[in-house]
Amino acid sequence: MVKKKIGIIGGTFNPIHYGHLIAAEFAREAFALDRIIFVPSARPPHKNLGEILDSRHRLAMVELAIRDNPAFCASSLEIDRQGMSYSVETVAAIQQMHREAGLFFILGIDAFMLMNTWKDPDRLAEMCSLIVVTRPGYEMNPEDECFAGIPLLMWQKLEVISIPGFEISSSAIRIRAAGRKTIKYLLPPEVEDYINSNRLYWSTSDDCQL
């Protein structure tokens, strides 16, 4: 029997945008993944928790963004779990739910550079393969100083894929939304409508212009 292949893409998704969706879809196609699970973080250890939108809003935006893709699904696993959100624990939980599947953890190059600061990176690499998303033309050299301390096993289980639209960022979207500037074409229209109808990220400053 052919082993099912499941991709896992985590993040704060604050908010989710086309860069996340393109990364997931390109990875799905390139590695013939059967399903991709989007896992919004609740309490990520590398983020300022005061700057992260309430998890119910972020999960709702993910669900809106992916609802037209039958290969995508959202999980509240990290939101429901107590304590900090560690990817190694999330992957372990998904492995328990899908014992016969091969797991592929999808992440951006910036996150991969910090991998030596993550909890139990060796154990993470034992449980899944890694798909690192980069901008077109970027070459990853294990000897570069920015990759110092990343376990050898991770390099052995590493796949790299480049995508267009890599420069879209959640932080830039938040800044534009705070200034009441257009965020159209940076994220799905359903997410744009959700942000605007709930006034998410809007600045309370009186000098903001519509």
C-alpha cells in the first residue's frame, strides 16, 4: 500500500496571506502530498505574544483562506494545547494521529536559520522530512555561518523549493491595515473582508486615513 504523505505548515498566520498559500500549494504539487495541515500557533516561543492577534481570529482567517482547496485543512491543535507552542510536540501529536503517513514539515528559510534555537530539533528531524521555502535563485549552503548549529540530520532530510511572492509578509500587511491602506491582492478576499469587518490591526490613531 502506498504511504500517505502529509504536509504540516505552522505559523502565527497573523494574518495568513498568499505567500503561505503558494508555499503550501507548490510543496503539495512538488512532493505529491495528499494533504496539508495548517496549524496556527497559540504561544510561539520566538514571538512577542503581545503583538499576536487572538487565536480565534487567526484560525478563522486560515479556515477562510483554505476552504476552496480540498487538500488543505486547518488544525486548532496548538491553540487547544496548554503551554508554549513547540513544533516538535505538534509533529509528534500529528504522527500519533496518522501513524502510517509520511510527514513533511514546511517552513520558510528565515525559520530554518533559527532551527538550532528550536526545541529538540534532532527529534523533529527524526519524525519528518523538512521542506524549506526560499525565494527564486537563493542557494542554501550548509557551510554558511547563518546555518551554524543546525543538526546534520536536518540537512539529510531537507528538501528545498523556491516560490514566487516570497516577499509578502504578515508584518507588512499589519502595517498597511493599521494605516487603513489597501491590502487587496496580498491575501484572499475573504480574509481581507474578515480583517476589515472586524477592524483587525486597525490603528486607533485619529490621523489614520481611509
